[in-house]
Amino acid sequence: MSSANPVLETINQNPVSRYQWFVILICICLNIIDGFDVMVMAFTAPSVSNEWQLSAKQIGLLLSSGLFGMAGGSIFLAPLADKFGRRKLILTCLAISAVSMLASAAAQSHLMLAVFRFITGLGVGGILASSNVLASEYANTRWRSLAVSLMSTGYGIGATLGGILSLLMIGDLGWRSVFLAGGITTVVMLVLSFWLLPESLDYLFAKRPNNALHKINQTLSKMNIATLTQLPEINQREQQQTSTASGLFEAGKAKQTMYLWCAFFLVMFGFYFVMSWTPKILISMGMSPEQGVSTGILISIGGIFGAAIIGLLASKIRIFYALSLFLGLTALCVFLFVSVSSNVSVAFAVGVLLGLLINGCVAGLYSISPTIYAAEVRNRGVGYAIGFGRLGAILSPMVAGIFLDQQVAPATLYAYYGVVFIIAIVLILLLNRDVSKQEQANA
């Protein structure tokens, strides 16, 4: 994320101020809200099914509608932030998520709830891409990967809190109370964000909306950086940048974009197989239901730490190498996981490690994606990459189900998915080579 802008270069090189960490903390909180709003359906599904006597197919529609919405939000809403601003897009998407969560609590049929879940997903998809970009832009070069990785831990924290809240509330208050609590919390986050969340400096310098200089100086003062008397001139290369989709494929970006999209698809493809099918497969192989579910929970808990660890590692070595290491270790764990399932204690330990590594892989991709695009197309680039990854997330559980219906052995199926992470290593190393060449050319 290099820039000829002296202010942005100062931010890249200076230590991260308290205010910058505060902005990153807000982004983490936004992701906690996202995790809760998306995963709440998984925790309330049994109660919803009992009330409306739903079939497995109808429950599947409810579970997948949010993912479809997230893909749509990443692809169609997130790019609008490059035109209207990160802050405006986040506030708008928070409003969308809040209204749809509150409406979900009043849904009278599973089809109505599915529509509201899709709308919630749209809002979450827009928030996820924009908060990812904002956290990246407010960090300096050294701690950028850690900032984005910490932000991605919010999703797991939100999902975990959603599970706990569901256990506490559903028995006495019913499943609708969980959606109501999520909607109210999202409204609170909307109010706090309206009051506290600043606009991206990269966006203000690139697009120069009304009152841009005043907004920039307000933020610079909070970061203890000297204010400006006028905006710096835009160089010729910046003037030629486009905020349309073609900007992702111009100026040598075509290969980088395709490498990134395919890596997102493969990692999400593998991630959602592990997260969706592992408890059920382990139970079918002889574990008790409690042991299978416990392994799934441990995988989620491990993920909270994995995102932070890859961010810390990226402060020491190049993020592309850190991610390649995580991908390789994830493939190894996937290969080993089924073979150790007969020993419950070992399976639990490998499950925690797998969760740590596989969530670190996702966090690593989130860290890389904002750095390869200019400010004019950054939200679009990140949104499209995440959206492409969501397609892998949607397809993965279905593909695994087809393999299992064909009597493919679990060990063989895990081996297939392990290969997915190895292919992703190749793509990341190719992306690193191409980005390094461009950095040398621009130096």
C-alpha cells in the first residue's frame, strides 16, 4: 500500500498512535457484530425448526441465505465505498443489518425469515470489506497485517458470543429474543460508529469530497501529525486511476487480482468444509455427539488466536510467506485429522491447532487484499475478492455432501480438501512474486 502522498507515507512509517489503535478497535467491534448477526441462525435453527416444523431442506435455505447475502454485499455494496466513502458505506450497511435483524425477530414464516437473513448478509458483506480496508489504512506498514488480523478475530468472538447468548436466552425467551438482542446491539453500534468512526484518509486524499481538508486535519490532529494548509497535488498516475471494475485489471493488476480471487475461493472452500462438516463426520466415525460438537467448538476457539498469531508473524516476515506457512501447516493438519480421530484427546488437540491455522489463513488473505490496490479501487478489490471467496464457502458443503453420498471415505475426503490448501500456496507465492516485481518497479 505504497503512496507518493507525504502524509500517508508519514503514517506508514510512524509508530501507530493511540487514536489509530482506537479506530482499529472500532473495526474489531464491527466485525464482532458481523459474526453475531451471521452465525445467530446456526444457533437458533433447532428452535426455529421446532416452531415451524421445518424440513432439513428448509433449514438449509435459512442457513445459506445469509451466506448468499454476504457474497452479494461484498460484490455489489462494498465497491460503493470507493465512490461515497468507507464511513458512509459502513453506516448504511449497519442500518441495513439492524433493520433486518429486528425484522427477523418478527418473521412469521421460514421464507420471510430467509429474506431477512439474505438482507442481513448484504449488510454484513458491505461492512466486512469496508472495515477490513479501514483497519488496514489506519495502521502503519509494520503493524498493518496485525491490525487486519485482529479485526478478523472479531468474527469468531461475535459467533462465540452469539452461541452463549442463545444458550442463555432461548430456553426462557424463545429464539426471537436472540435476533432482537442482535438487532438492538447493531443499532447501538450504528450510533457509536456515527459518533466515533472517522473517514478513511486514503479515500479523502484520493476522492477529495466537500470539506475534505477540514476532515483530514481533524483526523491528523488526533493522530498527533502536523495539519495541512492545502491538499497535496495528485500525481499523474493517481489521476489515471479508475474506480470501476476495470481498475482491478489495469496497470499490471490483472494477474494479481486473479491470483487473489482464486486463493480466496480455495481457502474459503476448505475453511467451510472443516467448519461445517467436521462434527458430523467425526460423529459418524464413532465419536459421541458431545465429543463431535466439542471438537467443532475447539476449532472455533483456536481460530480466535490463529488470526492474531499470523498478524504478529507478519510483523517479522513478509505476509505472503507467513500465509504460505500457515497454508502448508493447515494442509498437514487436514491430512492428519481423521487419522487421529480414534484418540479423542489427540483429536481435540489437533482440532484446536487446525482451527488456529485455518482461521489464520483467512486472516492472512484479509491482510493481503487491501495492500495490492490503490485507494480508488481498494474497497472494490477487497469486496470482489471476499465475494469470490463466499462462492467457495457456499459450494464447499454441497460438494462435500455429494462426495459423502458417493461413499467416499472421510479420510479420502479430508485428503482432497488438504490438496486445496496446497494449491492455494502456489497462488500466494505467485502473487508475492508479481507484487514484489511491481514494488521494485515503483521504487
